[in-house]
Amino acid sequence: MQNPNGTILQLYHAGRLAAALRAFESLPSSSPASAAAAPAPLTAATYAALVSACSRLRSLPQGRRVHRHLVASSSSSPDAQLAGNTVLGNHLITMYGRCAAPDSARQVFDEMPARNPVSWASVIAAHVQNGRAGDALGLFSSMLRSGTAADQFALGSAVRACTELGDVGTGRQVHAHALKSERGSDLIVQNALVTMYSKNGLVDDGFMLFERIKDKDLISWGSIIAGFAQQGFEMEALQVFREMIVEGSHHPNEFHFGSAFRACGAVGSWEYGEQIHGLSIKYRLDRDLYAGCSLSDMYARCKNLDSARVAFYRIEAPDLVSWNSIVNAYSVEGLLSEALVLFSEMRDSGLRPDGITVRGLLCACVGCDALYHGRLIHSYLVKLGLDGDVSVCNSLLSMYARCSDLPSAMDVFHEIKDQDVVTWNSILTACAQHNHPEEVLKLFSLLNKSEPSLDRISLNNVLSASAELGYFEMVKQVHAYAFKAGLVDDRMLSNTLIDTYAKCGSLDDAMRLFEIMGNNRDVFSWSSLIVGYAQFGYAKEALDLFSRMRSLGIRPNHVTFIGVLTACSRVGFVNEGCYYYSIMEPEYGIVPTREHCSCIVDLLARAGKLTEAANFIDQMPFEPDIIMWKTLLAASKMHNDMEMGKRAAEGILNIDPSHSAAYVLLCNIYAASGNWNEFARLKKAMRTSGVKKSPGKSWVKLKGELKVFIVEDRSHPESEEIYAMLELIGMEMIKAGYVPKHSWKHAIVDHIDSDLFNEEMLAEYESWYLLPTGLLLGGYNDRSKGGSSRCQNG
């Protein structure tokens, strides 16, 4: 090549960058060893063109070769002094920055014998582009201390660094410096400032600055539209997008459309989205990768998966992000089969799934029917080597929990090496949702000793389990940990603590924490305490709290009224309870729910107003549930109203024919009223239908262990001694004046045909009807560390 400089420059200016670099590499002097023998040394302009070509092509290996050639040429040609050329140095810094090599850019900068403002701006930009925002601000400060005036490029990069760091305070200082140096009106600086303010939540400041820009460009419009969309001001984003179209000076690009589609998806505005979709077709951007993916996502967020799929298939070359987006769209809606079809198509396209793909598929696996597919996905992710990704394993754990396979969820949990807080929260939530509170407490004791720090989700799960088991000591431990970890000021956690203290019967602790909260209290704080007092029969305290709450102007919610109505029911305040029920909707806009109606049924039934309670049930706007009928049935037994009891029991059995409590209570009503024939028929119906009374159980904490006792279970190693003690207690009760209802047996023998009731049925009935309430015989099950004693009758 006779004139390499002319050839390379001609190719470069013609836009044939790769050809220019091939021409350079064909030179005999392209290796450093032979650079000294080069017959035609390259000029500074040629090196600048080569470095620029590498920068534009993002080709780091070729850029390093050009750099080495430049250094070798400089050492062999003292006249040229190319290596010390400031302009070439600036080009090299820019090239290394764009090729993701900020350390090399900094090395070139540090070795430059002379620097100008472009040098500083280039090295600052190189660090910002590669996630080194802190280093970029350090360089900007060094630039100012050196006495070099910052140009618009250095100021713009400094503002972008503040944006990445979320450091609005330093950003304002840079803004002030720009104004002082009369660079504040430069478009590059203004656009960067609009982006900084908008992305960091100061949308009003960003919009004010945007409106002051005289000659807005595409970046100006895109910055404010994206800022509005990202900060939750979707309608404002769409309005600015519309103004841009109406103004007509600039045609929107794929990024403007992407922000507009995201705004439509966030507000679920399908109509706006369709209009903007049509506009994107006009500008031929609907098939663009970025805009097309945003369009597909918009339709998915608007629950129009068919249009989302059509938009996705129109993308010319969908990448992994696009595929993950459409797979996740179907997964979120629980459409596992469709998600798997798309997953198969993605694999056929040659793309390798990543952790996001697998997590999306696992999200779609819900319920026992999806467990098979969940296990297949589990096997596949192991094959991909993703079983070491903690986020994937967390999704896998949650999948097994949603599919009701708690043992597999526990296996996954124990196999995760680097467990994080999400891992622990997932397994704690799984155990709580599957009614294994004792496992929650066991895991909490392990979590408390492990590396991940607890958050409020972890503690709320533990508190829920503690309330279930009445484990007061654990509640105190959680409270102490929250105080130590600085979580005690978290309102949600404090409310849960109040609720749990109340459920464990420690109303003094609940009230103490309630008072400590002070101005941090909300309606949930008040409601938790009111319900707690009401459930334990402290009606006056509950109603006084309600009055105090209203006097402070705090509007009650539906839970508050459940507590108020429960309090009235406990002490027989029928008129007051009916009054509070009557003002719920007119004064507070709270439409009564089933829970409120259940409270009214309980209020009337406890007061002996069974007819009024039945009429109330008949007049409700929705069908009564089992709880209402059970309330009426229990009251019928208390007031010995056989007809009302029969109606209530029928109501329960119509909903759940296998509900043992209805049979038991109705049997008790028949027995108490001497209607033994009906008693016997009902008992025989129970046996024929296979209905059995659920055994009662109780538990008590003894020497740090939770002992669980179940009726007629003799698994406890000291069951003989327990039964002997129960018999002794029963004899002492009789001596103290307790009179067993022995008349039932003679009544059955004297008045019932033998085909309705035999000796085996007499013995069975004796086991669950005549024993004094609370003498739960038998069994033992050491489940976990436990709390104060509790009793639960079946």
C-alpha cells in the first residue's frame, strides 16, 4: 500500500469503518515489532480516524492494537511525538470509555503530558458510562481544583453521575456551578438536569426546567416523558407525549414510544395504548425491538394477552428480554400451558433461557395440578446450572409452597447454600399458610442465629404463628429483637405486635405499646386494641377506646366495627350494638360484611332473641355462612330452643354435610330436652354417614417444650399416670358438688328401641358428651418449643 494514510482516511470518511481497520491491519507495520520499519508512517489524523472507528464499532481488541502501534510509532519517530498528542489522547480516552474499559481510559489520562477541558470531559464521561459515578464526581472535583473550566460536556457528565448515585444535593451544586459559569442554558446540561430531577422524584423541578428550554430536542422530550412515566405520573407523561406530537418539530423515536407504552400499561389504559400503537405503525417503529417489547408489555398489563402476543410476533428480532417479557405475561395470569408453549418457541429460536425465564415459569405453577410441570421445570433449571442462583431457588421454594408440597419446599430451603432474607420469608410464609405454626417458631430460632438479618415480613410471620399457639414468650422475644434491630418504629410491625399481644391475652402489653406509638398510631392500631379488649370481654374498655378514637377524628374501618359489635355482644348491649351497626354505612360509608352480620346474629342470640336473630339472617343481602348458623345453634342449646336449633343445624348441614359440630350440638339439644328418639336417629345418621367428632386438643409449655394433648390418644409415655390423675380430678369435682348428668342413660334404656341405640353407641356417646368440659384426655405430641397453655375443642 503506497499511501496508507490516504486509503485509511478515504475509507473512514466513506463510513467503511471495518474496511479502514482491515487496511490498517494489512500494513506490515501493524505489529509493534515492525513499526520502526514502516515505510510510510501514519499521521495523527490517520490514527485519530482509526481510534474513532474502533470507538464507533465498540471494538476493544482492535483499539488496543491501534494504541500499541501508535506508541511504537511515536518512539521510532521523535519528530511526530504522536503519543504525547493531546487530541489523540482524548480520542483514546473516548474509545476506551465506549469499549467498557474505564481503567485504560484513566491510565491514558494520567499519562498525558498536557490536558485540556476535552480531556477532563472525556475521562469523566468514560467513568459515568461504565457505572463509576463516584469516580466520575471525584474527577470532576479534581478538574475544578486544577483551575480547568468545565465545559458543557463535563457538566453534563457530572449531572449524569449524580443521577446514577441518586445524589440530588451534589446535583444541585453542579447545577449552581453551571449557572455561575454561564453554562446553565446549554442544552446538554439542561437535558441532563431534567433527567436527574425527574428520575430522583423531583418531577416538578424537572418539568419547570424542561419548560424553560427554548430549543427542545428529542432528548429533552424523552427525558421528561420518561421521568413522568417512571415516577407514577403516567397521565402527565401521555400529555407531554401528545404535546410533542402536536408541536410537530420532532418525530418521536423508539424511546419516546417505549415510555408512552409503559405509561399506558401502568394505568391500564388500553384505549390510549391502541391510539399510540397506531401512531407507532405510522412511524414504522412497531417492529422495533425496544418499542415493540414495550408495546407487547403494555397490552399484557391491560390484560389483553392476544394483542400482546400479536405485537410480540411483529418484532423483527426479539431478544431474550422480549421473550422473557411475553413468557412472564402469561405466567402472571396463571396460563401455564401457554407460557410453556412460548418457552418452547424461545428455545427453538436458539436463545438460552436465563434465571428470569425460569422464575417466570415457576410463577405460573399454582395448585396441585401444576406440581408435575413445576417438577419438570425444577429438573430443567438444574440442567441449566441455575440451581445455585438464590433468586431462582427462592422462586422454586415458593412454587412448591403454592402447589401445597411443603416437604419439597423444605427440601429446597435446606439445599440453598446462600440463604437470604427472601429465602427465609418464603419458607416462613409457606409454613404459616399451610397451618404449621410450630415449624415457623422452629425456623425462627434458626433464623435468629444465622447471617440474614430479619425484616418485618419475617417478624410478622413469627408473630402470626405465636398468636396461633398463644406463645407469649416468643412474642416478647420478637418485640425485643425488633427494638434491637431498629424496627420498633415500623408502624405495620407495631400494629402486628399489638394484635398478637392481645390475642395472647396480654392486654397490658398491648396497651403499653399502643401508648408508646403516640402519633404513629393509625386506624389499624386502634382497631387491633379494640378487638383485643372485645374478645376478652372488656367491653367497657373497648367502647371507651372507640369513643376516644372518634373524638380524635380517626375514621374507623370495618375491623373497628367488628371489635365494637363483639364488645356489645359479650356484655349484652343489644341496643348499643344495633345502633353502631346502623351508623356504619350512613356515617362512615362502610357496607356491612358477613363478619359484621355474624356479630349482630351473635349479639341477638346471646341475649336470647333467637327469633330476631333468625329474622336478621333471613333479611341479609347475602346467604348466611356456617359461622352464623353455628352461633344460632349454640344459642339454641343455651336457651333450650329445640326448633330453632334444628333449623340452625339444617342450615349448617346444607352447607357442609360432614360438619361434626352441628351433629354434636343438635344431639346435645335433643338430649337436654329429653327427645331421645331424635337424639338416637341423629347419632345413627352420623355413624351411617361416617361423620366423626373432631377430637379436642390442648397444649401447655413445660420446661421449654410444647406438650400437646389429644382426646383419647395414649401416645404419651406417661399416659397411665395422666389418666389416673384425670380420674382423681373428676372424683374431686364430684365431691365439690359437680353432678354428672346420669339421667340420660336410663332415659335411653327406658325410651329408645334397641335398633336405634346399642351399647357400643352408648359407650361412644359417653366419651364425648358426659365428660366435664376441659378434661381433654390422653395424647401427647412434642411439637416444638411452646408458650402458655391453650385449649381447642373440635
